[in-house]
Amino acid sequence: MFQGMLISPPPVSGADRISALPDNVLQDILSFLPAQEAVRTCVLARSWRHLWRSITSLRILSPNTTWYDILSDDPEPARDLWKFVDNLLNLRDKRTELHTLDIKFGQFSEEDLPYVSLWIRSAVMCKVSSLTFHHIGPYLCLDGLHLASRHLRTVDLASVALEDSFLDFASCPAVEDFKLHECKICFLGISSTSLKHLSITGCIFCPHDSRRRLHVSAPSLASLKLDGLIGIAPIFENMLLLEMACVSLRDQGADFCCNHFKSGCGADNACPTCADYPGDYVLLAAISSARHLELISKPENFIFARDLEHRPIFSNVKTLLLNEYWCEAPDCGRLACVLKNSPVLEKLTLELFSEGPNHKIEMKGCYRTMEGPPAISEHLKIVEVKCNAVDERILEVLKFLRAFNIRFGSE
């Protein structure tokens, strides 16, 4: 009874449908592969023999990269890869612009620096727009390499040491995305009118003058991430187009008050580190125009506290995430200052004595309007308190929030 319902399988065809695709489509597909795999496709068929020479993205990845590889005394696997990359760049069709160069290796040393410099220079000559260089291990100094390109839009670096001469933003007028991860920063300034996204994470800031701060001037910046910085905090100039800023001074250990656990410092008896505060804003004024803010600090750091003395207005902030730094006893004064100067705030999240992302306790509340002019934003719809235990410290914060008519649960 089912005989009439059986469907015969389609006839098997020996046609190579992938090879029938246009060359530019095949080259786009190859651009997603690691370079080693892309080159191996040359043996598939005669029509594939030279396709890899004109791909627009080179992703040069070291296979099976581990710390064991880095500590190994056997340099041969790495040297073979160096030779491969040299040949790859030499044999590539120089008429084809290079959009992306993505280099991620596990082994590098100062002896390998000429190779790295040659690869990056070759990419710049091919008008590369996105440059990524990551390696695991000691900082690799790129001081002898000077980047200058009007085509470069993205620079992503990890585990390198950078001096002033490496990247001159005036010579790279199109750079929009700049990422530094676990780098050694020895230069003193970032000045760019084109920069839109800046991320500095896990880096050590060590200029030749240990008390000079990194100055950042990026008026077009839309997003900022500053986390895990070792050294003194950078100074940012106004960024009126900023949409989001995530700034964590939790690991930053240079801007600490020596008298924090006593009575703190005053204007006339400042400790040596507090005395080095520049007297004007360091961070808050520049990022106060952001719509979304995450501000994290450890208690003894004085940067945010000193910036608050200038009463910055967070005129655009709609979502705000803070940690216990802002809720110090006895009066949560820092939190009060921020709330009173955030007129359009819609969501407040407090992560108290719990770094997350998993918190044992999460409480949700909201602001209830009162008669008379509101003391804080009347747009505040959501208030979240996240912690691991409700102890006396948490109860003090909840008591403070109730004073602003913020209620939780069935209150």
C-alpha cells in the first residue's frame, strides 16, 4: 500500500558544484579558513591551484598552542611556521588588497622580531584594514616598527611592549578600533579624532617617568573598556559621543590612599600618592556623557572619590552598574552623589561584595514617586542589588535606598 508513496533518491552527479562558483565567492570562503588550510586547497583541482594567492584575509594561527609549547626548548615547529608565513606573503598576489591579517602564535622571542616586523610591513603595503597580533609569553617589543597607513581601521594587540614610535595615530587617520590586552604600555598619549572603540585590559602602564599619566584624547569615542590596569590610571579628555564605558579599577594598585584604613587624606595632609592627583578630573568628567556606565573600584583607590569632589553631572546615563566602593559606610555618600546627578537614570545595578557573574542573592526594586520635586531620577524603573549574603553591610545599603523611596519586593 505504500508502494506509490516511495520517493526515489535523486541521481548521483559527479559534478563539482563548489568549483563552479565564481572565483571571488571561493576566495571569500577561503578567507574564513586558517591560512594553512586555505593553501592546502590548491591540490583539490586545477582551478583551485592559485585561488589562495588572492584571498583577502590571512588567518595565521599556531596549532595546538599551549604553555608547554612556549617553555619547550625545541624551536623547530615554530620555525617551520615562520617559513610558511614568509612564503605565503611572498607568493601572494600583491595586486589584491589585504583586508585582514590575523596572527595568533604561542611562541615568540626577540630573535623572531624581524619576522614579525616583515609580516606587518608586508600587510601594510597590501593596504590591510584589520591587524591582529597575539602571542602568549613575555612581552615582545615592537618599538622598531612604525605603523603608518591611511587604510588601517582596526588594531588588536596582545602581549607586546609599545613605545611612542609604534603607532602614531596622526599617521593612521582611519583607525576606529584599538584593543590592547596584557600589553606593556610605555607611551604617554593616544590622540585620535577617528577612534570609536578603545579597549585596554590586563595591561601594565610603565612610562619612563613613573608618575606621568597616559593622556587619551578621542572625541569620537563611542565605547570604552578599561579593566585590569596595573599602574596609575589614564586621564581622559571629554568624549561627548560616548555610548558605553566599562571602567574597573579593582586591580589597579598605584592610585591608592595610604591613609584609607585610618582617617583618610585631607587637603592639607595628603599622603604621597593622593598628592599626585592632578587636581582636575581623571576619569569621571570624560565618561559622564555615556548612556551606559559600569564603574568598579576597590576601596582604597582614590580616583573616583576625588573625581566626585568636582560634582560631575551624568546627564545621559540610563543604565548604571556599581560595586560596593560606592556604598561605603556610614552614609553611602558616593552613591548619593551619583544618584542625585543622574537625571535620566532608568536602571541601577549594585553588585555588593560579589564579583559575579553568579550571585547567590538578587533583589529587585523600583523607585516610587513622592510628592514634591524628586531627589533622584523619576525615570528610575529598575533597581537591582546582587550579593552573596544579606549581612549588616547590605542592610545599610537597603536602608539608604529606602530613604530615596526605593522599595523592594512587598515593601
